[in-house]
Amino acid sequence: MSSTLHLLEALIARASVTPADAGCQGLIAERLQPLGFACEAMPFGPDGARVSNLWAVHRGARPGPTVALAGHTDVVPTGPLEQWRSDPFVPTHRDGRLYGRGAADMKTSIAAMVVAADEFVRAQPAHAGAVALLITSDEEGPSVDGTVRVVQALQARGERLDCCVVGEPTSVQHLGDMIKNGRRGSLSGRLTVHGVQGHVAYPQLARNPIHQLAPALAELAATEWDRGNAHFPPTTFQVSNLHAGTGALNVIPGRVVVDFNFRFSTESTPQSLMARVQAVLERHGLEHDLAWNANGEPFLTTPGTLSKALIGAIRAETGREPVLSTTGGTSDGRYIAKICPQVVEFGPVNETIHKIDENVLVADIEPLKNIYRRTLETLLR
């Protein structure tokens, strides 16, 4: 059994459902400290609900960039256990695949990063610059006390990152076919439209907020918010939840609540989107309340030394030419980009992430580790 696979199985066996770490970061620190990594636990959050974060750094003997490998040890809940073919926290091999919650998102990347850093430092202890690992257990949850807090702490004490690879599962069909060199921003809203509750047989004595909302919602859904650009697809608007009614069939509801989300390109801003939504609601004369939550700004890393090194490593290990993309959801890259000019995401195939029977192809594990190691070798030689 390879060292990477052994560590991966140990990580999957820990039920680190967000925001729990379940000892994963302790395993990582135990592996790295004997190599000279300074491992710093950075817990944040209220007492009784502390989020585990790990900042581990190995500084070389010569000047050079600081290259970080980043990821999360927390995983999403399993869903119905009876639908899994095997226990989600017992790493199980079937037909050349390793099954378990977090196998793809993202304990394979974590294990590959740790072993890559291990092999690199053992081979080149006097390397240039510094290699660092930034690990959190608050990526799949609210993302309040995880990477964002570590970044703030590093910024406050003057730590500088030059390059960062986030181990998100970015590959689509085959390992190495896609790198994320940016992500769209995320802006969520909760709209409450107020009406007047009443009997369905006497609509003249009530005011149905669903009926009032419908034309405005149709306009929002049909709006072209922007056309995107060379790096980002157009901004999208999607309703995620709609709640109204008392449960009775003969009552006009007194209000309707709508949750919606924008995934936006750099052609739009949270301020411009908020203003345009407000204008639509006012034009339709809705009595309403609207609360906003800006989940993340978009970020973009244009081709440079990091993408060149990673593409070269992927080419050497797999023979593939990866596509640079900004599609998909948000990641902790949006926080790291505030202190690091070059941030990209790369990891295993994402087909089964968050699903029942999440898995990763065993044959991809060692090549992924080698890609991370080759990237470090290029940037820190």
C-alpha cells in the first residue's frame, strides 16, 4: 500500500462531518513535524464550537516564494446510511475505486498534498522559499471560523503567500483535464413579500402576496444580468426556496418568503445586483423586506508562474492538457486570494462529490500526489 493511500484511508475513517475535524489535522501534524514543519493549531469560534485549523510551514535555506497547499478535512453529512453500499466512514475498495465520505471532496487531495510536501522536503531540505499547508474544518459549513479567520490572522502578522493550490476536486472526466483559475462571486438574498391573510372565497378582503410576487419573480428570472467575459460565464439568478401558506387549502397566506442566489462574474458587483433587484421590486409595488448575504467576491488568477508549473506537472504525469475554468461553486480560494496573488484549484474527478457512495479512482491517487510534488519542485527549486 502506498503512503498516500494509507493516509487517505486513515482520514476517511475519521467521521469529520462539518465542522468536526475528528483528529484529521492531528494526523497531518504528526506526519509533518518530524520533517521540520512548524505546525500551528489555529482554532477559532465560540467555546464549545471551535473550528480546527492547521497552519504548517517548512522554511527552506534560500530565498524564494511561499507556496501553500490548502484544503479542508470536514465533509458533508452522509445522507441516508441505508443507501450506502458500505459504511461511509469505513474506507472500502471495490472495482478499483475507494469508497467513503470525503474520498473525492477532499481527503484524497489532503493526503496527496501531505505526502507530496513530505517527499519534497525529504528530497530537498534546503529548498528555496517555504512550503506551507493551510487546512480547515469549516469549508463545507458556514465558512465563518475557518480559512477566512486564518487568512485574517496571517495578514495581521505580515505573512505573505505567493502561490496557492487549493485541492478542490476540479477534474471532470479524467484527472488533470481541468484547473480552476478563479471562481464566480456568490450573493444570496431572502425576500419577504407581505400581503393580507384571508379566506380564499373572499379574495377582495385579502391580498395574496404570491400573486403579487409572481410577475416580479418572472422578471428577475428572465433578466440578463451581464454577458460575462473572457474568463467568466454570465451572472446567473436562481431561486432556491419558496415558502408560503398555513397548510390549509382555504386560506390566502399573509406572506411569502423567497431565498435566491446570484453567482456573478466580474462584470457585476454585489452593489449593482442589489440595486437592480430593488428597482424591480419597487416597480411592481411590492410591500417587502429584503436581507442580503454576500457570500464571496469573485477572484481570478491570470496565467502565470503557478498555472504554468501546475500545467507542466499535469502534462508530465498524465499527458493531458488541462482547461482553465472559472465554473462551479465557491471555495476557500476566495479568502486566500486576499493575501495571495496566484490561487488555483486542482484535484480529483468531482463526479461523486456530496453523493451517496462517494468514491475516487485508486489509480488517480499517486498521480495526484506526484502532480503536487512536481509543482513544488518547479516553484521552489
